[in-house]
Amino acid sequence: MHNTATMLIELGAIILALGLLGRLAGRVGFSPIPLYLLAGLAFGHGGILPLQASEEFTAVGAEIGVILLLLMLGLEYSASELVTNLKTQYPSGAVDFVLNAVPGAVAALILGWGPVAAVALAGVTWISSSGVIAKVLGDLRRLGNRETPVVLGVLVIEDLAMAVYLPILTAVLAGAGLAGGSVTLLIALGTVGAVLYLALRHGRLISRAVSSDNAEMLLLVVLGLTLLVAGVAQELQVSAAVGAFLVGIALSGEVAEGASNLLTPLRDLFAAVFFVFFGLSTDPADIPPVLVPALLLAVVTAFTKIGTGWYAARRAGIKGAGRWRAGGTLVARGEFSIVIAGLAVGVEPRIGPLATAYVLILVVVGPLTARWTEPLARKLTGRPETPVEAERVASEPAKV
């Protein structure tokens, strides 16, 4: 009973603090994500007042938060739009890999950590945070902007690439042979292919089966299906986030709209828990020794991500303002980077604190670059926003 009471007190304090921080951020027109992270850092291991009783709950809540963020993104787009995005965005995905994975690999080799750590750190610097970016797009009311499908296209390619990268990394870390790694990779690719096929060919049937006039039934079925598919995807070496995204893609029409309306409050709650948990799981004492290399790596890869977004938006025929917004939005790193670092810690223990410091820097800087990259670019180039552009961006609805 005592432990339960303590957990309830801690959870109540966390959720109340999140509400107050969110209100503060809203009043100053700022994304609450950095405040959530810093709060987690203050009350995590080695922080001012460590929280322990609620740690297990917040860990599960954090997983659910990422899953709901990706589900909601998936609900915005149909399966055919996803396939079109993949077909048109794959050159941008290749540029993204080269510009952002190479700095991580080079940094690991310069630090003398060896080729296996180089493969891991390449993944840490390569993958943007779908969870953070999804939240930022909603906060800044940009889900209806022309450049947003480009941003999502890059994120989807990255998330699907994880289905290939993570099995390879796991095999490399374990010293497994080519045969073992190939089997794991084939299972991962087969799973993604099967879900995509079902979404494309039978999306309407799935939507019809899930559909319900009763809001409670719709919420339970969609949430249950999403968690089930996410869990199965993770068991099969595919990211749970990818599984949740594909469920969202498979649902369409009134079902997607109804589910989106019902799940928005849940997404906001658990997404906030995810960002707090990220801070809770970091010991502040581990950060100072690796702060300089992490900061240098963060600066380099912030610019390479901006370059990636600018290139991808330019390929899509988007004007200058949208190109800079796309670039700034992609800067944040998060959940995947921490997963990759966690896998690699056994081979190179120093990669954990470095990755944590790196992600904390970019997860705080990411919402700022999303907001300020375009205005700063305008100021530096001396090009004011035209009335047509201002009117278009202001009038674009947020599909939250």
C-alpha cells in the first residue's frame, strides 16, 4: 500500500508539473519539450530529487507515448500517399544517410572506439526523432504545411531503414555470422512488406472492421490493435514505432478522423511522459566528461540535417521558406538514438554518455531550430516574407 501511495503521489506530481510547464511554454509561445526533458533530468538518477516508485510506470508510458505519436502521424496519410512518398523521397533518404551517418562513424573512429562502435554511432547521428518532430509539428500548427509531407517522407524512410539497420547492428555487436544476420534481416523486411501490403490492398476492409459508432468501442479497438501490432513488430526485430505508423496508414476516412479525435488527449499525455522519462533515465554526472565531443557532433549534424531537409523540400518543388522550415524541423534526435546507444554500450561503454549528451542537446535545440531556422535564414539573406506566403502559412489548418 505504501509503495502504491508513493507511486500515485509521484505520478500526480509529475503530471501536475507537466501541465504547469506546458502552460508556461504556451504563454511564451515556446514548445514545452525542452522543459519536459529538463524536468526529467532534474528528478532522474543523480538529479535533485530522484523519483523511484513511478519509474516502471513512466517507462511503459514513454513507450506508449512514442507509439501514439507515430500512430497519429500515420492517420494523417493514406497507404497510397506513403508509397508515393517513398518512391519520390528515396534520393533524399540516401542524402540523409550520407550527410548524417558519416559524421557519427568518423567521430567514433577519431575517438579510437573501433569499427563496431562506428556503425553504432553512425546510427545515433543519422536518425531524427519521429516522436519529438511529431510533437513539434503539432505545437507549431504545421501539419497542414506544404513541406510537412516532405519531412514525414524523410522520417518514414528513416524509420523503415531501422528495420534493416537494427538487425545488422545487432548481428555486428553480437559477432554473428552472415547467415544469422541475414535471417534476422529477412524476417524484419518481410514483416514491413506484409503490413504495407495489407494496408495498400485491404485498408478499406481493415477500416470497416475497426469502425464503430460507439466512441468507446472505437477507442478500445484502435488502441488495442495499435499496441498489438507494435508489440509484434518489435518481437520481429522491427521498430514498434514503425508498426504503429503502419496501423495509422491502414486506417482511412471517417475511422481515421474519429480515432484521431479520440486519441489526441491520450497522445498528448503519454508523449509528455516520454520526454520526461528520457530525462529521468539520464544521470547528469555522466554528461560533463563527454560534453565537448557531443557538442561538436551536435553542431555538425544540426547543419547536415538542415541541409537534408532543404534538399528534400527543394526536390519537391517547395519554395525557400518551406525548405528552411523542413530543414530546421528535422534536427531533433531522440528515441531511436537512445535505443541504438543502449545496444552498443556492451561493446563500447563510453558511447552511452556521449549519445545521451548528444541527444539531450539536439532534443532541446530541435524545437528551437524548427521555429527559428526560417526567420533566421530570411534575416541573413535580407528576404522578407511575402504577404502571399504569410497568408498561406497562417491559413493552413493543423490536422491534429
